[in-house]
Amino acid sequence: MELITPLLKNIGLDPDWTERLAILASIVVLLLVCFIAYLITRYLVLRILAFYIRNNRFSWDNYFLERKVFHRMCHLLPAVLLYTFSVAFGDLQQVIHRLASIYITIVVVFVIDAFLKALDDIYNSYEVARKKPIKAYLQGIKIFVVVVALIIIIARIIDKSPVLLLSGVGAMTAVVLLIFQDSILGFVAGIQLATNDMLRIGDRIEMPKHNADGTVVDISLTTVKVENFDQTITTIPTHALVKDSFRNWRSMIESGTRRIKRSVYIDVATIRFCTDEMLQQFRRIHLLTGYLDQRLAEINAYNQERNIDTDQPVNGRRLTNIGIFRIYIQNYLRAHPKLNQDMPRMVRQLSSNEHGLPIEIYAFAATADWADFETIQADIFDHIFAVAPHFGLRIFQTPGGHDLRALSDSIKQDGFLK
């Protein structure tokens, strides 16, 4: 402005107008310089930097370019120039000084935001990110930066020290806690989830209270996003995962196995002792030959030692069709190539009920893939349903319309129904 004022005075302008025009001209010149500085950094320096980043051997710096960290930093140079040369504007110095400092504060906030996003992208490129996501922590840092920036901006507007404003925060603690309640709860819950390794991105979880049944796709400061199997998204508050219970299927997936636990119901009216003809027929089944030879020898020795009259079926020890059927299923599962033979495996009877006698199959498929598991489980029970009649057993099912119609036709045919 000291250079412009003499030039305007030489023209012969009024002194008042001379000072005003000098200030205006100085502002225009400074804004022009700031704009040129922005163009140089944005279209020259940034392009050179981008060329170097894209062609070096490192990949992590590409994330800073993609998140536009350097693009936002280009706005700092004009603001710093405006802040530095604000002393040249006389009475307007304080106003320009405040506006420039506020602008610098806003730009710094955006730069830090882009930097933290790039940092999260770099971290997510490593496998450890699935086990220990840091997005919640970075969001906590963002909130802290924004709060500090707001305090600085307000302090510059009212021309007070930021320390003075911070001294009054204590009186507003209750209000602050109320406003940031979810963020504070989410931050604490995020620390608990990470410390106890309760949840990772990619985990399959079930949380019926929130209608969530799917894969975790995002863990943030306040929410956890779950992509359900119907492709819908369920958003769960982070603190709810600590407060409420949920089921995590991670250990099953990592083990490479999946549990089969299902029952078939046998009609108790078809359970009976085995006759010699039935035993001869069962001997021809490869999975039962060794068992029957050993078991029959043991039973015959027991009955002979005690002189038991075997003409009566209820005397002594005898094999039943349901017992042999259960052993057959055990041997069938033991020989199944798609079951994990190192995991627990059993075929057991449960308490009988109105649906018959439950025979429960408990085993583990040698895969955690859902589709493959369902195929293996279906094949096993297809075989069980098909083989049950060979043991003189009938699978129980509630009579349907066809059964009732057949019963009615039978009664009519026998002449019991007019």
C-alpha cells in the first residue's frame, strides 16, 4: 500500500479517496497474488508431485493422492499470504487477519480429514485391518479436531483467547456429554470390541434384536453395518454390541467345519426285535457285517451262560431294528468322506414325544461354506430317509390329506362306511 499511495497522490486525488483507493488496490493486488499462488501450486507443483507419486515404487502414497490431501493443501498458501500481508491494510488489518486465520483453520481441518481417510485406506490394505479396524479411533480424532477448530474459530470471531473459552467448557460438560453421548459410548465400545477381539470386519454375526443376520462390512465410531443375506443393510449402534448379546460365527469359519445337528423321528410302532431272517439280511450290509458278528457272538454267549429260554423274545438279550439302524448311521457317518472325522460325531436317541422317537445326528461337515454344507447335510438325510424302510422302520410324519383320503377309501372298501 505504501507504493500505491504516492502514485494516487500524484494523480491529484482527494486524500480521503487516495487512502481508500490505495487499500482497495492493495486488496485486489494481494488477492490476485494469492490466486496466482494457488494456480501455481494447484496446476504446476501438484502435477509434478502427482507424477512422482504415481511412478515411484511405493503404493501407500497413492492413497494421499486419491484422498486429495495435497489438493486441499494447495489452499493453504493463499491463506498464509493473506494472513502475512494483512498488516498492509491499516484499519482493515484485524478483519483480514481474523478472516485469514479462520480460513486457515478450516483448510487445516479438511486437510487432516483427508489425511486420516488416507491413513485408514493404507491400514485397510493390510490383513491386520480385518482383525483390528481403526476407523472408530480415527473418527474420534476427527471429532476432537473439529471441536478444537470450532473453539479457535469462535475465539477469533469474538476476539478472545481460546484458553478463555476452554475454561468455560467445564460448565458445559453436561451439555457436551448429552450432545456426544452416542459418540462417547461408541468410542468406549469400540475399544472394548477391539481389545477383546469380539468383532472384526468380515465376521458373520446374528443379532435377532436388531434383525441382523449377515456379514460385518463396516465398523465406525457410532455404528456397525451388517450386510444381511438378503442384501439389505442393518445398522447397529456400536455400544449395543457390548451391552446386548450376539452370535459370532467366526470360529466356525476359521475352523473350516460346520456342525450338523438334526433329528429324524421314527414311528415307535415300527420298533421291534430282530428275527433271524432280518439278521441274515442285515449281515449283507457291509457297514454292519463286523458289528453283527461281534455283537451276536457276545449276546449268544450271554444267553447260553445263563440258560435263557430264547423262544420267548422278551427273555435274555436281543438286537432291535432301531439299535442296528443307529449303529448303521454311526458307521455311515464314520465312512463319509465329507465329514470331519477329528470332530465329535454321534448318533443318539432323544426323549420320545408325540412325533415319535427322535434319532439325532451330530457331526461336523469338513467345510464352512454354506452351500456345500447344505448339500452334504441333505445327502446324509436323503440316505437316512431312504434306508430306514430296509430296517423295518418308518419315518414319522403328521397325516396329510392324501393319508386321510386313503384311509377313507380303505374303510369304504371294507364296508365299514356307508
